[in-house]
Amino acid sequence: MTFWQKVYNVVLPYPFLLVSWYLVHQSHYAFAFICSVFFVITAYRQGHDLFHQALGIHRHLATALLFIISLLSFSSLHSMKYSHLFHHYKPLSDDDTEDYLAHQTWYQALLGGLLFRVRIYRHGYHLAPKHFKPKIIIESLCILLLSFCAFYYQSALFLYQFAVMFFINASSGLIAVWGLHHDCDEIGRTERNPIVNALTFNLFYHAEHHLFPAVPTDNLPKLAKRLDKVAPHFSKNSVVPTLQDIFGNKNDTCPIRQLFA
């Protein structure tokens, strides 16, 4: 990672956050929601790279960034860290709490989103080393305090942020888990559509990430091009079905494609 890549990755989520807050202030809630979605995508991308120490920044700065993202998204990333690292250690196993929704149907993954969050928080806390658990406790208490303040002070901005983050967190099981791992092996799915990858800030290069988790998200497109030359079969399971996937194989067992069959 170059110096400017590090700067870019550190500041990436916050323009979307600030624009969403400005739009809330102007009562443009639909446009604010779009910006909030991009904030979550980029914040999760940053947190994900921090889980794997892929950004090459000092550990104290990494801790601070995870704490800030956790408060802004009402989601304990320090507890998710160890659940996620275990997912890389034993992907799709019976003990893999992060990916249990991948074994469910798409609507079960959607409806089970909130329970999914609780389970990975609990699992992450259980897996965390003893010296790390106070961070999780402090972070969780701060999130609860911030949630209380949002309702106590009845601030439109606070309430908006809480409501939108609650909705997106509840939907994450369908998109971030089931969408990337359903009906495939432990490596997961990937994406080659440039528009989709631009809108998701490279987070759908998931098979590449599982093969080389230390590679920062910024560099996954380069890794994908190299893999396509030597191992093109890794890209056969796409996250978003192509027209050929939808209309070209009527006997496919993939539930997304069956919806269009």
C-alpha cells in the first residue's frame, strides 16, 4: 500500500456520511439513504481490511478507526473481528457462525438478519483473547449509550442514523453472507461486472479475498486479473447472475437463478 492509498482508504467512508447528514438536514431522505448505503459499504470495506491488518497502518490508529465505525454504524466491529477471522479459518463449517445463513434459503437469510448480528457478536466475544474483551465491552456500552441518546434527545439526525443503520445491519445477512456464499464451496463467489464492482467498492471480489486475505481490497482487481489467467475456474460462481446464468441453464440449482427460470 502506498501512502496515498492508505489515506484514501482511511477517509473513504466519511464523505458519504457527511453528505447523508447534510441531506437529512435538508429533508432529502431518499438521497440521504443512498449515501448512507455507500457509507456502510465503504465503512465495512475499511473495517474488513483492518480485521486482516491489510492497510499497513499503526495498530492504535486501526483500533480508533474500528471504534469510530462501530459507533457510527451501531455495530460492534471489535466483536465481529474474531468471528470473521474464524470464518476464514473454518469457512462454511458447522462452527462458522458468520456463515450459517449461507446454508439457509434467501428469505431465511433476510428474516434472520437481526439474530445473525447477535450471534456473531456473541461468537466474536467468546473467541476474543482475554486482553481484547474489555475493548468489546467498552465499545458495546458506548453503542448502547449512543442509541439511548438518539431516542432521548429526539434529534432527527440521530434517529435517522440509528434507523438506517438498524435496517442495513438487519439486511447484512442476506447480502454480505448468503449472497457471497450460497450454493458454492468455501472459497465463495466473486464478481466480474465492472459496474457492480465499482458500486460495491470491490467487496464482491470475495473468492479472491478468501484465497489471499492479506491483500487489501484496493488491490483485489489486480489479483483477480492474475487469477483469471492461471485459474479461471475461480470466477465461475458470480455474485450477481449474468443473462447467460439466468436464461442459459434451466436446471441450475442456484435459488437466485431459479427465480428467473
